[in-house]
Amino acid sequence: MELQFSQYQYSCDKRVLYRNGELIVLKRNQTLLLEYFLLNPSDIHSKDDIMNAVWRNKVVSEQVVFQTISQLRAIFGEAAIKTYSKKGYKWQYAVSNPIDNSLNHSSVEYTKNKKSPYYLYTAISCSFIFLILLLASQWQTPAAQTPLYIATNAQGTDGQSKLLLTNTSVFADNAHFSIKTISLSDINQQHFLSPQQAWENAQLPLNNWLLWGDTYPSEKGVFLHYGLSNDTRHWQGYAFGETTEKARLALDEQLKQLHDLSFFSSHKPLSLAELETMHSHAPNNAQITLLLAKHLVYAKQPDVAMVHLDRLLTDRGYGQKAYRAQAQWLIGMIYKMRKQHQQSTHRLTLLRKELEHTSLWPLQYDYFNTSAWLHYEQGNTEQMFNVLEEAISLAQHQQAPLAQFELHMLYSILAKKVNNTAQQYAQLNKAQALLIAHNLSDSNKAIIYFHFALFTQDNALALPYLKRILTIPKTANNYWVLDNALEMLVSYYIEVRDFKSAHALFNDTVKQPAQLQLKAQVLLAQDLFDDARLLFQEAFNTARLTHNRLVSLNSALALYQLTHSTPELKSEYLAFLQTNASPLWLKQHGVTSAIALEH
């Protein structure tokens, strides 16, 4: 018997789970508990009922039940199983063809009666009827369309040629989407930096998608840079055509392929596992390959990412220029992170050559940004300033105020690093003037306030700027500012022992590893060692799952220092630090001598 919920299919006969046709491997207890929930979706199940149904006559603790439920929530989402205080747990997703509880109460009862001819006849009959109903529903009911809203810019102040799909005839033959338009105040360039904020500003219902884009002419046609976002995930890519209309048709084909890969039906953020699955089904999709490589770099697998990026470079079609350029940039970034500056410079040179005779400003900006930082790391101050001056001039020519703002801020940051105070303040003032003149999104103010906070000599005077930063929407470009502002505030409150204000910075559902670690530091400063240890442990585990190396190292160090009574556990944290930290980090944090004693 097949049961379906969300994007999953569960076979009671084989006790296997599929997600959109892909096998999901579950442990035995996870399988039995999932089946119990699916066969009784309308009931609230107590811990005792669950233990009797899943573990039967085995003696297990309640903690095992809690852990298994947590494991299912990790797979299907927190909303999958709802906790009812002092009552139990209830399955939340709608299940097609759930078993009538008056006939079947659990998988245990099926096992007892599996030899009954009547049961066998009933099971076969039900399965046959369910199959007929399922096929009939597919024949008679057309698939629901995905609502897609195309963003138009209400201001029209930036000079780029917009997507301008107010005439939605380009999607006329696309049965997968229902198309509407919506006017938003922010420019499209801002949407690419903060897609989640763009979707929230559009005030769209759940399961509705926002689409936006800019067009960039070149010597052989038009590149269309587009973005997609809903409440949980976002995407961006490039489509190419000899004319704007053909570029739009190419976009339509890309959207169809994303639909066929179930991209629009998921309610979880895009993950490395999902990208690997998508890549296996569409190995020639350049955007999927590129995003997979980016996720692999983030997951500390740069060499694997290089294999995919090199594959992108083999496609010499003109329409693939945007993806080849991004591949060269990402390879250059990998070399830059490895301090292999010569190889990084070479890749950036190839990137710029790829962009010749195109107006692909977003990719040109990546070139200038990375080149400026690379010159700084090599101590080439004059070349660094020359790159920035050229970039600002080109941004003015492109009429890209947001890019100008970011370049002036980058100029200010690098000027401060090389002790050029005059340029530091001059560029900061120019950035602030652009912010006001073009009414840019408030999310861009974070970096302005952060600089004002850094420039103050008194930590107490920096507090208003830091507090204001935490009220600003997080984007792809300012998240580091918000994270640093939170860390600075926590450090200040710990220093003055204002623990009430420190705890007020965190909500009740802190899940990010960096925030868990900061909250643990507050508890540690209060001498609440047991509470701090639990939070450090949670931060350590979460950081490893999300490949956050710095937080995992700092949390492991704190746990090593806090674990006095268990030598074996203390040795495990020390082994983790030795394996994952650099010799310099170990020396700076006083761990080198401890490792020597261990051996």
C-alpha cells in the first residue's frame, strides 16, 4: 500500500520512503514511527502509545522517543510533527488514503493478522481501488499552476534595461505557471542582493514566487539576468538570445526545466544534497552545475568543485559566457583563499577577457571587487586604488547606483586598512550621498552604521549604531555586518556585566550556530557552566552540520576547557581541534602545548 504526503511516497508493504522518486534511507525505528504516524494521522499519540507500537516489548527510555521524533523532524521539517503539551504528538501533513482507524490502529496489528485471508483480500482490494482513484484524479484534474509574479520597478531610476515582462505572452504556452505582475519600490539589483526581502516586500501568499531581472546587450545578442524567490528559497541565472524576445523564451525554457526538477514544489532552502540530485537529472544545466560548485566550496570541498567548474569551461557557446565567467571567478576565489595569488590573478584575467564586448555589469563588479582585495593582500596599494577608480567610473557609466555605493564602501574599507584616512572618510561620505540621492534600500545602511561604530573611540558611543544595525533586514551583502554588530554588542555587555541586555539580544528560538555560541558565552560569563556547556554543545553540532568551521572550532575549544570530569571526552575535543585547526590557530589559542602533552 502506498501512502503519500507532501513530496513523499511511503510503501507500507516494502517499508521504504521516496521523495519525488528518490529513495530516502531511514533507520528501523524511524521507519516504524513514521508508518505509525501515517496510518493514524488524525490522532494525538502519547509517549506510551508510541513506545508500545514502535518498540513493542523492548524496554526503552522516553529519551529514545524524543530522539526519534527529532530525527523525523530533521528530515521532514519541524512542522511535520506537532507537540501537544501533556498529551503527545500528532502528524501534520495531509496523508492521501490514510487507513481507517476503526479497522486498523497500527502497523503492529497488521503484523498480527498478516496470515488472515480476509486481511490479504482487503489489502489487495484497497490498493486496487486507491490506484484507480489516483489514476482517475490525474486524468480528470490538471496539475496546479505555480503562481509567478513578475516584479517591475516603480522608480525606474537605474539605467539598466529591465525584464519588463508586463506582456506575459512569452509564457502563453507554459502550462506550469500562472503569470501576474507586481510593482516594487526597490531596484532589481537590490533584489539580487536580498531575494528574501524582495519576496517579503511583495507581500505574496505562501507558495507564490517572485521573478525579476535585468537585460544586458552584447555584440551577439542579449543576456537576461533573472532571479526567483519565495518564502524559503531563491535562485538566479542567465538566459541568452539573439534578441530580447529570444532571451525571454530561453528563460521560459529554464523555468520549465526547474519545474520538471521539482524546484518549485519544495519548501526547504536549497541544499547540497538537492543540488546533487538535480545535477544527476540535468548534468548539462550550467546554472545547476555552478550552484553545486558554490555549495561544494562552502562545504570545504574545493577540489570537487573545481571538477564541475572545469566542465563549465569546456562549453564554448557564446550564450554560456556568463557561466564561464562565473566559473573563472570562483576558481580565482579558490586560489585566493589558498593564498595562491598568481593563479588567482590569472583566472581573473581570463574572467575579464570573457566579459569583453558585453555589458554584464554584475560579473564585472565581481571582477573589480576580487581584484581590489587581491591587490591589497599582495601589498599592491597603487594598483588596488587604480582598480577601484576604474570600477567606480564604469559603474557611473552603467548608471548602477547600488554598485557605486558598494564600491565607495569597499574603497573606504580598504583605505582604512592601508591607513589612508583622507580616502577612508571621503569614500564613506560619497557612499552615504548615493544612499540618500537614489533612495536605496535601508538594508544598505548597515555598513554605513558599522563604519560609524568602528570609527568611534568610545565603545559606549558605538552602541546606538550597533543596535540600529540589528533592526536592518539581512541581505547577501550585509549579513557579515549584522553578525559582527551582534558580536560587538554581546562583548560589550559581557564586559560591563549587563547580562540582562545581553540576553535580550537573542530570541527564544536561537538556531544559528554563531548565535548559540554567543549566548553560551554570556552564560559562561555568569558562571552558569552547565547551561553554557549545553549551548556550546548545540553550537558545536550545528556548526559541523552547516560546515561553519570557525564556530565549530571555538565551540570545541570552549567544551575542551569546560570538560574537566571526563578525560575521554576532553581528549575527543582536543583531537577535533588538532585535526581541523591550523597550527597558527592552535598556537594563538594555547592548544599546542596541550596536544604535545596528550602525545
